[in-house]
Amino acid sequence: MAATDFKDYYAILGLNKTTSADEIKKTFRKLARKYHPDMNPGNKEAEARFKEVNEAYEVLSDPEKRKKYDQYGQYWKQAAATPGGWPGGSGNAVDFGGVDFSQYGSFDEFINALLGRAASNSAGNSRNGQWNYNNYRTGGSGGGFEDFPGYENRNPGTSRDTEMTISLTLGEAFRGTSKRVATGEVSIPAGVKTGSKIRVKGKGQVDPYTKQQGDLYLKLEVLPHAFFQFEGENLVCEVPITPDEAVLGALIEVPAPEGMITVKFPAGMRSGQSLRLRGKGWPKPKKDERTDLLVKIAIVPPKELTAEEREFYEKIKANRTFNPRNTLNQMVI
């Protein structure tokens, strides 16, 4: 990542490095709801802001990614891809002299390319056609090259498969999308979830000895959503209803992944109960089917009442015959 592409994820969320994980989560939910495309239809600026907020949360909500980000700054992705981290170890971002790392799939690939150039220009430092990395590490006849943590001297035939993580919004994962990676455009099918993998044949790293190219494995990560969550294979959401809707029942507009749908809420529902909307949940990969959407009920009383509303509630209270606590006296030990 070039220095000019660096994004300050803390600034995007309006936070700083000392912010707790709980506060990061709370702030993300607030911003995600504010800038969500459903709340800002047609607003490209809000859509871009929503993606920035999701990207920032995806990094700062993960303890390992956040640690790398805090330690290595603009080079955190390269450090995360290398077992020992990038050279420098002081906790500050390292200046790599303006090298364009976008052309390398990993830090290991960068080292192979660098050593390959050095090997071709340094007679006497190769052995049987292979680069003698140990000479360079120890300051041998090639001398003076810095030891790079995480680099392993590879033998011919070592697998050159590459793995990288791609983050998707819930909408992208639901509908399917295409993403541009270093090797080109990749199609993501509908219904993928966090942990799903896509294999792109012949798009991995090139073995410096055999010149054969490995495969690219895309590990998918679905970003958290402000309204929908996963519960097993199904989607789950929480819908607030008023006390009168709970008592009398009602037809209520409920968000589903593809848009608003009208749902009949039966009379007498309690907070915490769920309605199961069959076939309205998550797409099943390679099947023309969907899981269920579970709508959890939250009865929300009004915080402020008009004089007329208060009068009616007082009349209900005075004439109410139902007492949900009439058996509690039997619970005394």
C-alpha cells in the first residue's frame, strides 16, 4: 500500500488508539445505521462513507489486525501477511524507500523478487543454480543484506498457493458481486459467509525455481450489519412494536434482505418471542433456496405521552383484569 493510500481508521470512526473495543463496536453501529444505503437511497457520498466505516470496523474490531495496524501503520497488511512481521520491530512504521508493494501478493513474494534480482547480478553467490540465502543473511560473500523475519528459504517444488482475505458487505454477500484483486476480476457467488473460500486456479505466486504458478484462495469475510445478524444458517433481526400492537396484533412493515415486507403479528406476543419467516433468510449456495428470517419482538413503551394517551392508559390500568404476577407469591421459599 502506498503512503498516499493509507486510511486513518480511527479518524474515520472519530476515535483514537486508546478507545476500547466496546466503544468501537458502539460507534460502528451508530455510524453504520446513519450511512446505510437503505437510510440514504441514491446518496453516493453516504454509500462511500458506509463502506469506509465498514472497512475501518473490520480492522479495528479484530484484535490481531488492530495490533498490526497500530504497530506498522500503512504497512500493516504486509506485516499481517508475514509470520514474523515486517523488519524494523520498533513498533513504528518502516520506510521502505517508496517500493510499490501492490505488485506483490505477500512480503514473501517481495523478498523472492528482491533476492532473485540480487542473485542475477552477483556472481559467486549462487550454488547449483539456486540462490544461497544463508550467505546473504549472515553477511557472507554477498554480505550486508538485512535479515528479514518471517522469510523461509524455499526449495524447488514448494507450493506457491496464495491466500488473501476479501471483505464484503452483507448486501454484496447476499446478492453476489465481483471484486478486483491484483490478478484481475473475481466473481463472488450469492450466499457466501465468513470463512467461505474461493479458489482461483493459476493466480497464485510463481515458484522462482520451477516457474510454475500456484492458485489463489480468497478467504471471504462478511462485515457486521447494523440490523441483520446470523443465527446458525438463518438470519435474525429485532423489530420494536408498541404495547397496543402487542396486545391487539398488527400488520407491520419489516425489513427483509431484499426489501420491506408486510408481516402479520398475532395478538398477545411477548418481548423476546420470534416470528419465523420461512424462505426469507440467507441464500443457500448452489441451490435455489433460502434459509429462514427470524424476527425477534421487542415491546417498546412510549417515553412521552400526550394528555389523551395518558388518559387512555389510566383507564386501561383502572379496568385491567389481567395480572401477569398473580402467581409470584407461590415462588417464596
